[in-house]
Amino acid sequence: MSKPREPTRRGTDPRHLLALRLRQAQDETEDLRAALAARPLTALATGVLAERLGCGPAEAGSQLLTLAERARLTPQELAADILTTLPGPADGDATPAATGPPSRLPGRPEPTVEAALTQAAAMVAATAAVLWTARPGGVLHPAAAPGFSDTERANWQHVPPGLDTPAGRALRRRSPQGPEGPVTATLGAARAPYRLAVPVHRADGPAAVLELAWPQRPGDPTTAERRRLQATAEVCALALTDAVPLDPAPTDTSALDAALAPAVLLDPEPTHGTPADFRLARVNAAFTDLADRPPHRLEGRTLTETYPLACADGLLDLLLDVHATGRPLHHDSLALTFLAGQSPAPVLLELAAARHGNRLLLSWQPAAGTDRTDHLLRAAQRLSHLAGFEEDLRTGEIHWTPRTADLLGLPAGTAPVPLAALAAHVHPDDEQTVRRVVNSAVRHGRADSAVFRMRHLSSYTHYVRLVAEPVPDVHGHTAAVRGAYQDVSAQHWTETALAATTERLADTRQEAADNHRLALRLQQAILPPAPPPLAAAGLRAAVRYRPSSQQDRVGGDWYDTTLLPDRTALLVVGDMAGHGVEAATGMVALRNALRGLAHTGAGPGRLLGWLNEAAADLTDATATAVCARYHPDTRTLHWARAGHLPPLLLRDGAARPLPMPHGILLGAADHPEYQEASLTLRPGDVLVLYTDGLIERRDQSVEEPLAHLAQVLAEPAADLDALLDRALELSVADTDDDTCLIAVEVLDAVNGEAGRTV
């Protein structure tokens, strides 16, 4: 328990007051350490209660507190009593004593965790168990592994996230995996290849996986056994998180994250014995990676695989010496080599390293006298595939940036090529271009640029841009030439592909325009702007055709008003599926076929049946149509439809759609039946036939726009032409499809006048 604070009095020496506060803080720290040391004990006891009571960890923890209060014991004392009642492991190992905080050997897991894993394995007759914990970067580490030898553990201290193991799958899928097997890639798979993995995902600690091993395929655990295994895994993960290790190396990295200086925390590799490498455990936000990699691509990787050239330069030996001797290291200017893209880049760094428990704390930054813009410049050159050069024409001295030889495709270590000899290294077709740029800078004192291809490459697809500018002396003569090489292969091929695509697009547009003109001419040829006279049949007619505003949507809408030899009138509108030349040619075929069939004297239903058979032979698409035949002697209208909207009848100041006899699309089936309807018309009646482009909307059913059209047509109009113009003007359609309309008015008598004003 914490000691009570002593009261203070006025006049107390501030130094004594400070010492008193320090002592109180130390006492509170000791109390916290004692409480933390006892937490694994209470956590394991909570797991035992959860198993025996068949409840979850939260309820078991509440039961532990209640029982301790009734027994007038502390929770730690009651936890010790509970654990002393556990039976010993099957192999004779002692169950951890429960009279105080469990001891922990350096480098070994919590004994309570080992005991819990051993009992979990015995519960399901497993030969071994391992508790994997997830480290930064997704690396798995065996925190405790009873039943496995030290040799087996040593080979599986760090399991990379890319390796497919039962524990890795359980973490990724967030669900138990198995029992499954035989497996080959996991700890001790050679003698125990069958595994069951139970994951634990905790918000306040690292993820963990309890993995059990069998030499032969086991039976599936019962529901109760799975629940106990899950509770064991949770308790073990909690114990590992809350345990206070004797190893003085701190695990809290908040100080590292708060540091303003670039820093990285290194774990020895392997963690036991003499290290041969280090693993990047944590990288703070200020850390500068010379290859501009984000932290998640650094953490979890070894130092030698992350910085191979720097380790070869001696960085690894220096850090191993710091770890072995404990002596801090500091260099004001240390030359190390790093990879910038695919090219080595020497860098001068100020570097410091010190041992931090069993870990190393490493920090570096550009050495004094080097500007941070140098690093930014190197990054910009790498990202833009750029390299620089300078040639002194007086001394012949040439300076290349490190990436120049690699950018030109020359072997590593190639001596800088003088500008006068550059033409010998390029494609024969580009030699004169390169000489022009060089002469412009050297002889004429003018900057110039050009793109060339390298000669040595087997295929001339490596394009390089050369930019050269003169550097004059005090007399104005060119003393040196400086400039840059830039790999523009990707840009060149992009421009080439863009040019080819533009050309193909122009061809496609021209072809589309030609098709549009052809389709439009077909429509104009087959759809006259005015209908033929129908006065001999006692009718007066008007027609309208409105094409789509989009040039690529010339459709297959058509109409026909024809006076047949028997003085009857054929009235037809139709809509061919699709757009373009195909729809227009299909429309022409169907229109001409129906006109020819009408001369047989057959009724509309029979005509549509024949037209359906013709559609199967003449086109590959479907079509809708409404066909009507008017007999002037009896003023009778016979009509049929093939999937088309019904005609509208204007009579006595009102407009209504006619009934819809049955009839499916043309070309949709073989030998369908098309029903036929009839209606006796009166003088002054107006019949309107139309295609769906007049009323079709994407957001409404056909009934609402059709009712709107009926209202528009019911309003008085000067004549049929005015009536159709108003119908087009007030159309609510939003599909921008082409539209055909026919309006016919019944006259008082054959060759007579209309019965009323429309």
C-alpha cells in the first residue's frame, strides 16, 4: 500500500520538500511495480476461473474480486491460492508457485505462461504448444513454446509475414484455423505436423496466436474445449503484455516517437547468444531513409537486407562492437554507401549509437557542412531519371553524378565519356544530332538539346535527352560545358502510343461520320418530308420525323402512309432496335417488305405475321411496329401491333389510347400470333401514331408520359401540322432518341373536307 503523505508546514526548507516529494514518488513507483508484477498471477487465476465456471474472462475477473472480498484476502493472495490447487504438468514440471510474483529468467518466457500452455496442450492431448506474438512489421515471435526444444525455437525466432504458417493465417483471417495438416512451415513441423491455431486480437496489447501441435491428426476439439483454449490464449497474451521483465531494456517506444532527432531502435539478431545482425524494431517519424522508403517497409527487416552497402562499408561491425562492449559510438562524419534506386550513392553522415538494454539506439543525419537539399536533389534526380555532368575543356577533367553511367546504360565503373566522343556511343542515325548539340555548346557558345539512342543496346528503345550549356571564361570563350542526361524512354513511348491512338481515334471518328451520313441519307430517302395524298381514302395526313441530336444515334424509326390499289390506306410506324447504318438498313428492308405485302389485301394482323418471318431473314435485330388499314367505305380502322405503343384517338375534344391487342416484337419468336382490333371512325376523328422517342423517360413508367401526350393532343390546333409540332415541342421524353409521328384526320366524305377544326 502507498504510504500516507506527510503534511507540510510553512517555512519548510524547499530542498527538504523536494526530497519528500521525491521519496513519495519513489514509494508510489514501488507500489506500481509490485502491482504490475502481480498482474500475470491474477490474470492466470482469472483464466482458471473462466475455464471452471464456463464463462468469459470479464465475468471471471469479477468473480475473482467477489471471492477475494468474501475471503478477506487480496486478489493477489486469492490468485495464489487458486493456482496452488492446479494439478502439475504431465511431464513432472512444477506448477509455478503462487505465493508471490513469478520469477523470470532473462530471455525466457513467464513461467505461468509456460504452465498454462502445458495444461492447454494436455487438455486436448497435444504434444507441444507455442504462443506466437506479433512484432512490428507483422513478424511472429515464439514467446513461449513448452514441448519444443531450444534448437527448434532458435530456428523460428522471427517468422516473416510473407511465410504461410498456421499462426499467420489465423491472424490474417481473425479466426481459429484447424486442426489441419500435415504442415511443413512452422516451429517443429518435422515431428508434430498437425496444428490448431487460435488467434487473440487485443486493443491494449500485441496480437498473439496459441498454436497446438500433434504428431498425428487429432479429432476436432469440442465447443467447450475451444472456449477454454480461447480463454487460455487471452490470459497468456495478457500475462506477456503486463509482465515486468528483469531485462532492463524498455519496451515502451513513446520516447523514441517523441524524439525530434532521427532515430531507429534495433533488436539483436538472433535475440539470444551472440548477435550477427540487427532487426529494425521501430523507426521514429524524424528518421531519414536514404532510399525514401516509408517506415512500414523498414520495420521488421534486418539491417543487412535494408542497408547492404552501408553494412559492407563497416556499419554492421561498428554496431556489433557497440552492442558487445556497451561503449557509445559517435562519428561527426562517416562515409557510407546507400542504394539510390539501383545506383550506389556515397553519403557523409553524422552517426551515433548506444546500447539501450539489450537493444541499440541508432541515429544519423547528414554530416555538418552538407545541406539537406543535397538529399532532396538526389531524390529529385532519381525520381526524374536525371543525371548531371561537367567537362572542363581546358584540362579535360570530367565530373559525372553517380547515376550518369547507369542512366546511359554503361557498365559500372566506366570512365566518364568526353562530349567529343559521345557520338561514337549513340545510334548511327543520331550521331549528327549529338554532334550538333556538342558543337553548339563548344564552338558557338549556345545551349542546345536533343534526344538520342544509345548504340550499345541490342534494341534501340533506350531514349536519352541531352541538354548542354556553355560555361564562358572571363574573355567570353567557352571554358567548360555542363548539362544533364535524362532517360525519356517512357515519355517517348507514351508520346508514340498517344500519336498512334490519336490517329486511330481520327480514323474511328471519320468512319463514324461516314456511317452517320450514310444512315441519314437512307432515312431521308425512305422517309419523305410530306405524306402522299390520301384524299381518295377519305383521309388527310401529316407526318413528322425528328432525328436524335447526337450524330452517332441515327436510329431505325420509320413511317409509311400509302394509298393501296383497293382505295384503302395503309398507316404504319415502326422502330428498329439499335442505331447507325445497321438500324437504318434494317428499317429500309422492313418498310419495303411491308409495303409489298400490303398489296395482297391482307389485314394488319396477317401482315405483321408475314413481316415477322421476313425480319428473321432480312435483319438480325428486333423491331416494334403498329400497322393500321383504313376502309373508307365503312370508315372502319383495322389495326394490330408488334410490341409497339397504342395509337391515340382524338374525338370530341378528348384524346385516349386505343386498346392494345396482343402482339410481340418482330423477330423475337417464330410464328407468333398477332391479334387484330377494329374501330369505326367518325368524320373529324384524328388518329395519331408515334414511336417511343416521343414519350420515353428513364425515371417514369410509360403511363405518365402517355397521359401527358393525350392532354397535349386534346388542346385545339389550327391543323394537323400545328398539332404535331406542338406534340414535339411539349414532349417530356429525356432519352434523346429519334421520333416518328403520323396524324390522319377523317374527312366528311371521300375527296371531301374535314368534319371539324382540329
